[in-house]
Amino acid sequence: MIRVKRNLLPVILLLSILSSQAAGQTSLRPAGLRVIQGTPLEREFADMLLKYMVHQAADSTMKRLTRFDAIQSQEDFKDWQEINRTKFIELIGGLPGKPGDSASLNARVVGEIPRDGYVVRKVIFESLPKFYVTANLYVPTVGAPPFPAVLAPCGHSQNGKAYDVYQHLFIGLAKRGYVVLAYDPIGQGERVEYWDFIHQRNFLPSPDDQHAMAGIQEYLMAQDLARYFIWDGMRGIDYLTSLKEVDAQRIGVTGSSGGGTLTTYISMLDPRVKAASIVCFITSLPKKIEARANDADSDPEQDIPGLLAAGIDHTEFVGMIAPRPVLIGAATQDFFPIDGTRRTFRELQRLYAILGASERLKMVEANQRHAYSQPLREATYAWFDRWLKGAGGEPVHELAITTEKDATLECTPTGQVFTSLGGKRVYDFNRAEAGRLADRLDLERRPNASGTLATRIAERLGSQSGTIQAGSARVGETVVGDLTVEKLLLTTEPGIVVPTRVVYRKAVAIPTAGQPAAPQAALEPTRRPAVVYLRDRDGADDDPAIIGSLAQQGELLAVVDVRGFGETKSARSIAGVSYFDARNGMDADFAYDSFFLGRPLLGMRVRDARSAVRWVAKRPDVDSRHIAVVGRGWAGVVALFAAALEPQVSSIAVEGVPVSFADLAQAELYQQPASLMLPGVLRDFDLVDVLGSLAPRPLLLLNPQDVLTRKLEESQATHALRPVHDAYRSKGATSSFEVRTAPFESDVEEALEKWILAR
């Protein structure tokens, strides 16, 4: 049934419509709003967003290779290497300090485990003040010191340094005469960052979730979690080089997966590393993007914003280590695509040849899954024997090894730094930095700063205002009662289409007794007010009834799926993970991919929304002075940014959106999704600034959310939205900004409808 407000349409009109349509369908249904689903177009656009990301990554690679191919001499190489190193450090937000000060490590040995041919010392040191690192130091008891040493950062094992496969590596090296420092990475082993004190357990059991919770916050502050991981490793080298048992001129680094990531980063930034073995990490970023569904978990320390935009890929990573010896260990069945590994290796072969160091680069492939398997461990032993001992590089066979239980290797009484020693976590550093940035924004916040703010918003979104446009292609048209539904595809940039349904009421003649029907011109205005309605995620919560009701009352509705939402949601899925999981779903993966490109997914979606607004404004049946933008949930944030950059938007209504990035960056736990994040945003503005920039245009904010996606209470909303109220007050438009809580879905729809019609 058509939903019509009695105070807005005469009862006689309602009765006439109902009677004239009694025999047919009179209300919109979800099926009636389909544009490509169920048509041949569905298959064509099933992987639209993935194909777009891969194409953009390929374009970045072409630009990167232009720089790389220009290396023809040692001088060219040094310039290229230094530019890459400087840019990488800038992208991660710099390092927390300078290596080399072993005195401030406060290192202490808290126990020893004697074994045949080696001893395991339990070590705790501080990579930053009160930032404790738990480590095991394997020291040979056979042979004469000083020994060569190996730093061994661990991959994403829940038990960190105690992981059985890694213990095989550490013991295997120690038995071959190497001092080995194996340490727990952040969020793993004894360094869990999110501890449930009530149940005495890890609150986020997955290391990836531990990293994501802290790392996504880092994005907002133009930092990356990698800076702390790298720092732990460099301080580990400080510790190794302070030991009398270690030859400081013979330091190697090796690790697999996340440990391979850290091996790469540490080696390229610390010249004390003389040889590296990088296992199950090196590939190429375009290939990683292409295969992303195979590696669902978020890895902020790997997904560094701006890498591809800066012309940095894995070739550049290893190139920052060159000409020092590097072994690349690869598994052919890895989710780090082997095709990317081989391609990167070919590029590096050319580079090492230019440097006259071809023998210092080697790649070993094992027909294995993702792991530091025995064949790759044996290749590492031989590699370090050659470059740290001067041996001939003969094949090595790993002997039988007996590993320890987790508890045996623990350095703390409770098995956790947080419960034994307290100290600091990455969260503490994030909270302090976010607080500093928030205070600065509060001092700089001025009600009349929206002019410069628009430029900063566009820059953070990756938007180019002069190129926002849309072409349209009609897919079809249906009639539902007295409503016309035009079905179109808007092309917002090459490779991207936005399914759009334009819904409006046809002219309906309602003659009074004894009088002929009025002409259409008398029934309908030439130009209608319009609403650009952005569907949220898969569109499941967007009720077609409100769309039909608004159209019945004279509005033209453009119902839009921005890229990756609704009908252009990727056909790919991740086993056991919801598509729209906040940190680990496919939507989040597309966000991480977009960060590489320097064009956040949020900005791409805002571009789609802006294109839709401009396209609607050009329609001859639309009153361009009255265009509202409406969005709920994740689409609500898109709507806010689109309105901030499109002055042609006359009013805005959103529901269920967060109001502060700064609050998120200062929270211990949060649930807001990765795809709403803007890297570096808190250097320039917060969400309340975006809201304030909409003044004096009418703005309805329904059910504003906190960082855990809960509805803000009235007192919380008043405090959080003070800058927005100030902005509207300064424009003399206090009544144009309304904040409301609508507890039920029917209340939300009613509030949205009233607001739109009253604007």
C-alpha cells in the first residue's frame, strides 16, 4: 500500500489513487528497484571494484617502473634508494627514536634454560620507556665467541616466539653457532595488548585483530603501526650488539610471513644488518590486491597508505637493502602470490646486476603452503653460513630438534607483560597522539574556516573537484502504480558504474464531479525537488516504502548504489567472514587496497555521490535549488562528505553515523569500519568539522553513534556536537541543525520523511 501523509495530501487524492490502482501493484518493492541484478549486466559488473583496483595498481606500477628503469649507474641507484627510504619513513610517520642507545634498553635476564649445545636466556628489554619486549636469547655453548647473530622477528603466531615452527628455526641456528634473539611482536605471545581482566584471557585472540585495533587508529594520525614493529627490531639489534658473545659486524635478520615483513623493514632501515632471509612475504602489491580474498585478515603494518602512490613496491623494499645479501624464500602455494614474487625477483636481478652484486641475491621456492617450512629453513641456514661465516654455501640438512612448551619460554610470572609489569601499549601512544591532535584542532577551529576546510577535505578524500561528472546509460523503465522507475547506470569514472533508480510520480488526473480532468501542467510542477538517496551497504535496511511515499508527494528520488555497495558489491567472498565485517571483510580489504593507491575508498564513494548530485541537478525535471542528500549508516558518512564538497546540495539528512575520528583514535576498543577511515585526517580536521561546514544548510542528524556504534545519549551528543552547534549559531542558522534519537525503524523513516518534505 502507498504510504501517504494525510496532512500533506487530501484524503480524496489518497482514495482516488487507491481506487484507480486497486487491481494492480501500488507500492515499491525491493525487486522493483533492481537495475542490474538478474540481467546479463550482473555478471559484467560482479567484480567491478576489484578490477578497478587492479587497474589503478597497474597504472601506479607503470609510473614506478619508469623511475626504476632509469637506474643505469651506482649514482642513479643511490639517489633512487635514498628517495625511497626517506619517503617510506615519512609514510609510517617516522620512527619513535634513534637506534644505538643500549643503555636505555634496561635489559635484564630473568631466567635461563640450559640445553645440549646452547642455552636459552629469558630477556626483557624496553624498546621505549615502559614499552616492554619479551624475548628469548639462544646462545651457543659450543665454539668460541664472538658468534654471528640473527634477529628473528616472528610472524602472526598467537604464541609468538614459542610457536613450534619458529622454535625449529631458532634452535637450528643456535646449533650451527649463531646467537639468536627471538622476541614477541606486539599483540602476540606475552605482549597481548587487549586483555580481558574479568575472564583472564586475550580479548582479541587473533594477532591480526590485535594489530588492526591499534593500527587503524594509526591511519587517522598519518602514522602506521609498522613504526613500532620496526623499532622493536632495531632495539633488538641494539641489544645484540651490546653482548660480548656477539660479533656486531655479523648481524643477520630472518622471519616468515609477518616476520618476513619485519625482516624486510628492519633490514632496509638499519645498515647494521649484513644479510637477510625474507620468507613468505615478498610478492608485488598489484598481485596482492588481485588475490586479496585469499588473505582476509587486516595487516596495518603491511598495508601502509600511499606506498603505490609514492612508487614503492616490494622491489623498492629489497632495493633499500641492496647491495647487501638477500635471500627470498617463497612458497608456491602461498597466499602471497608466487607470480608477484617471481616478477619482483626478476626486477631485483637487474638491479643487483647493475650494482655488480648478482651473487648477493637469491630466490628459493618450496612447493609448500604459507609457512617457514623445513626446506626454507635449510636454505636460510646455508645463506647465513655463506654471508655471515664465509662458508661455501653447501646444502644444509636440519637435524632433529626438540622444542619447548610455551610456559617454559615465558619471561613474565603471569605469561603476560600487561598483567605482570603493566607498562605501555600502542593504545597508550595512540591515545596521547590523538589527544594532542584533537587539542590542536580545537584551538584552530573557527566557524568561518569552511572555505579552506573544503580544500583539505578534498585532499584527504583524494578528490579532484574539477573532474566530477557522470554519464548515464538507460537500462530500463518500470511502472509501479502511478510511479515511474527509470533504471540507469551512471559512469562516474572509467571502469566505475553506479546503479541508479530515478523514482517519481506520473501525472494523475483527479477530476471533481462534473468537471474535466485538468491538464498535466496544472497537476505537476515543471521542476520537482529532488532527493539523492544513498543506499547503505547491501541495501537490505533501506525500505522502498519511504522512497515511494516521498515520490508520491512530489519528490524525485535518485536511489544510488555507490561503488561496492548494493548491486556492485563484489561477487567474491571470504570464507567464514561477513562481507561487511568492520576490519576483516571484503569491503575492508578494498579499503586497505585503496590506501596503497593514495585514494581512500571513502573518497571514491564520495566521488560517486557527488557525480550523482551533479547529474540529478542537470535533469530538466529537477529544481536544482532543492536537492537533498540522504544516507544511513556507512552511506551516511558518504553523504556528509559529498554535501560538504557540493554546495548545490540544499539540505542533508543522515542516520547512524559516527561524529568523531578523534574519539575513535583515543578509544581502547571500537567497532567503526575500516572503509570509513581517512589516512591522516586528524592532521587537518575531524568529522564534527565536516558537519559544521554544512552550515547554514538544513542538517538532520539522526541517531549519532559513538565509536562502538551505539546511539549517543542526549548529553553525549550535546558535548560531542558542540562545534557543530557553534558553526550553525555563527551563521544565524541555529534552527537548521537538528539532532534526534529515533528508537524504532518506523520513527527513523517518519523523521527522515518529515525533514525532507519540510526543507
